[in-house]
Amino acid sequence: ASLDPVMQDSVKKRLRLLGPAYRLFYQNPVQVSRGAGVHLYDRDGQEYLDAYNNVVSVGHAHPRVADAICRQAHTLCTHTRYVQDGILRYSDEILSTFGGQLGMSGHMMYTCTGSEANDLALRIAQHHTGRNGIIITSEAYHGNSYLTAGLSPSLGARSPLGTWVRRIPAPDSYRLPSKDMGAWFADCVRAQIHDLERHGNGLAAFIADSIFSSDGIYAFPTDLLAPVAEVVREAGGVFIADEVQSGFGRTGDKLWGYQRHGVDPDIVSMGKPMGNGFPVAAIAVRPEIVAKFGGDMRYFNTFGGNSVAIAAAQATLDVIRDEQLIENAQRVGVFLRKGLRELQTRYPQMGDIRGAGLYIGVEMVKDPVGKQPDAALASAIVNGLRERRVLISATGFYANILKIRPPLVFSEDDASRLIEELERVLSNF
Ligand code: PMP
């Protein structure tokens, strides 16, 4: 369908001003002008159900977060080279959520983006171990800095990977036998550690997103990461949990996704929903891992952890707790998956429905026996839903997995609307 002339003009202007590397969502792009809760509004005031944005996890334009940002901006906005109460209070509170060694004696180090957080985590791991090898999953995304882009295959087939990077397969619970998957996963890591030792100077770190978002959203089984952590530590490596996607209650039962796997990471990186859209990200690190790094060099990030960033992060964490959003993600996630499974009985192209909390993947296939990915169908559904003003996206190597990841304030009514509209779209195929 052709775009209306005003939209055509905006899209052309955007291409000229922002250049060719940016991608737009939807064949018929959405021009947004306002957000509130789980809704976005276009320039004509039309309302869209946002079932995709995980950054605004406590809802678009949450008044408590907006007020906290404004109040702090009116009072003071400066960096981490002064003593400030806010950053100490927040660090204390967030560290206490990790449990284990991180909870008892960890340090917080602040950045502005998840990319910077992972970049810092990896530099610390390399300095601590004196080695440079990094192991990732096959379609991982860990950031857009030089270092993290080199370990983000999902950026594109021609995006260069670092020579020090090794990949293990994604834990594809739809196609691989789930029995002993943890042992298999650990064996994959072991093989790559040997390769790094043969062809380089060995393992610095293993880094993974515990819900394997860009690999295809694999929330189960949850006995995968503990055996890996053991193998990584035996080799003297650092275990990094990238919680940029799975953190802050997204997966429903816990604040952190890695906690579902019962591991105790050496470093946790976090970002995206941390300030409900305000740029704030961080790592939590065990003291012995960062001791040499901290002795040999200094760390400063002009904007990372500034007064306003911390005010945004504190207000977001307060809202997650006060509005019981982890429990909501769990309850509504179960409700939504149940509704999707009910749809699946009529639409077998929905090959697999998976996820945890409010992070849900629906794998579209040509037929449920052969399980061949159907990217065209996934794209048609994403665009069909957009025409019905429900916003989702697709992920995975073939982009055939519907990605449903709404703000954590999503209700059962919102989930019902999503399911009804999905059924309407599916009935056209
Ligand atoms: N890690 C993961 C798992 C991510 O999904 C992302 C962002 N999509 C990043 C790191 C990078 O975060 P940012 O875009 O804030 O740099």
C-alpha cells in the first residue's frame, strides 16, 4: 500500500537527515507524538496498543518517573566525582537485589547505555584474566561500540566479528531435545574454550542474555547457565550476565533473568528499562574481578550515573516495587501465553509459543512438523497488526519469531485485545 503524502515526505526527510543505517518499523511507519501507559498516539491522536516497548517498562510517560527527573533537573545535575546521596542509596538498594557474592560485596559502575556497560564489563574481564577470548551465543546482540559490535552477530551477516570471539549455538528448545540441554550447552562452551586456548590466549569471559532475545527468545529450560558458569570458572574466565533485556522484572518471577537459572554471575550488565527511557545503564561487579582494573586505571563517564540519571533509576525501581510489576508481568504473561496457545489450536502455523513473564516469542512456521521458519508470514502478521494499531515486532535469525514484549503495566484486557486482533490478522492467511 502506498503511504500518504505527508508520511512519504517525513520518511524521505528522515532518510536524508539520518542516513541509511537506521531502520524503520512497519511497511506503513507509525509517526508517534505521545505516549501514556501501554499506549502510543500518532499525530492524528489515534491510539496504538504498544506490545513491544520494554524500555518504558513502567509505562510511557509515567508521572512518578517524569516528576523525579524534573525535580532533580531543577535541583542539580552533575557527575560522579562529587559525593551525592542519591547514587549511594540507589547502589545500595540495587546491589541488595542480586543476592550471592554480588549482593554482599559488589560494586556498581554507571554508564549511559547497555553497549557501554557491556564494553566496560568485557574490558574489566580481559584485564582481570590477562586474556581476550569471549564466548557468545550465535545470534547475540551485546551493543554498538567497537568492542561489543564485534560480538553482536545479529547486527548483520557482514558485520565483522572480533577474531577473539567464539560462538555457541542458541539453545533452540523448539528443535533440540530438552533433556540434558544444560550438559550439551556446557560442552559447546568447553569446545570453544579449547579453541580459544589453541588459537589465542584463552578465555576472558562468557557473556549471555538469559532469555536469548536476539537468538529467538528461549526462556526454558532454565538449567542451562549453571553448568556453563562452572565450565567458565574452571577455565579461569568471567561469567557475565547481560541483563539489558531480561532485567528489572521482565521475566516475571524475579527481578533478574539470570536468577531463573540459579547462577551467581561475576558481572551483571543492565540498561534499557533502568530509567524508563532516561539514559542510564550500569554494571554490578564482584570486587576481586575489578580490583586490578581499578588499581591500574581510572574510570569516569561524564553522564553515566549523573544526578538526574540516578533520580530516574530510583523512581523506576520504586514504581516496579510499589505497583508490583514483577507479579503483574508473571500473571499477565501466563494469561497471554494461555490465550496464544488457544489460538495455536486453530492456527498451526504458530509452531511454538514460549517465553517468561512479559517476554514472549511465537515462532511462525510453514508447517508444524517440518518446522521450517516462515519469515514472510511473521512479517505479514507484524504489519497486519500494525494496521489494526497493535504494535509488536519479529526476531531470530530468520526474523520469523513474533516478539511480544510490552511495558510491564500491560493488563489482561490489553492481552485480550492483542489476542483478538492477532486472530483477525491470522484469519486472513
Ligand atoms: N545487550 C542486549 C542484550 C541488548 O538487547 C542491547 C540493546 N538492544 C544492548 C546490550 C545494548 O544496549 P544499548 O542499546 O543501550 O546500547
